Amino acid sequence: MRKAIYLVVLLIFTASAFAQKITEKDLLGTWDLNTFETDGVTIDYKNSEILLSKKMKEKYGDKAESFRKMMSDELKKDKPKPQEFFFENESKVVFRKEGDEPLIWHYSLFEKDGAQYIKMNGGDFKMTIAGKVITLSGTQNNGEEITMTYEKKRKEIKQPERAALFLYKICTYSISIASPYV
């Protein structure tokens, strides 16, 4: 039994030692806001739904479910403006919300107590990354704890790039037909 416990502890330490460190290069590109959570309420933008924590459900009982349903219906009806971060080189990030002027901030990455953080717009946010999803957790200027998840957009191929790729494919295909040695 002791060997099993030691093995589990060893695996946990090994996994944490190999946790992915986020670099500026990992952040480059556009990240869409998926969820925003504060005070036991999560706004799921991707699925247009409001989620409530267990604590909120216990505190407000049946009223909590009515509130959740009403707010989810409003979210589906009104479709909030998309929000995104666009990380550029030189530690610059652009916050965009459809229809509003973009906000440009500088950011820096740092480590504290074994966790990775990003400092931007006057706040420090604990940051984790899992595949194409980044999670930022911290305190808003008003003191409320928040957690936001963003999903990285796929790189879009612009029209001229698409045309060039199409021509390249046609040329290589026609060369392979014309020459038996290719």
C-alpha cells in the first residue's frame, strides 16, 4: 500500500515538473472568449448559456434555476458581441469587442509560487493553457474574483493566399501528369 502511495506522489510531482510553460510565442494570435465566471455565475458564450455554481443553487434554491433559465434565454436571444484578445509580438495585446474601439495594452509573463501569470491592464492573472484553451484567473479592479477561458482561433487563410495555394496545386498536378519522372 505504501508503495502505491509513493508511486502516486511521484507521478504528481513528475507531471507538475513537465507542465507546459506558456511563452509569448504560444500566445501569438487571436483568442475568443468562451466563458466568464464571477461570484458563482458562469456565462458560457460559446453555448449561449448561464451556469450556476452548486453554492449559488443551494443559496437561492428554486429561484436560482428560474434566474439561470431566464438569463440563458436572454443570452440566446440577444447574442452578446464577440470578445477576443489578439496577442502580437513585442508583448502587445489588443482587446476587441465587436462594435467598440479596440483597447491596446502591453503585457508581461512572470512566475510566482510555481504558477505562471500574465500582467496586463493593471491586473495579474494566473494563467494555464490546455491545448487551444487558455484560462485566466484573477481579481478585477472592484475586488471580485474572475475566471475567463479563451479558445485560440484557427489561422485564417486570406483570399490571395488561398488563390496562390490553388495555383500551386494545379501546377504541381499538371507537372506530375506531363512528366513520368516526377
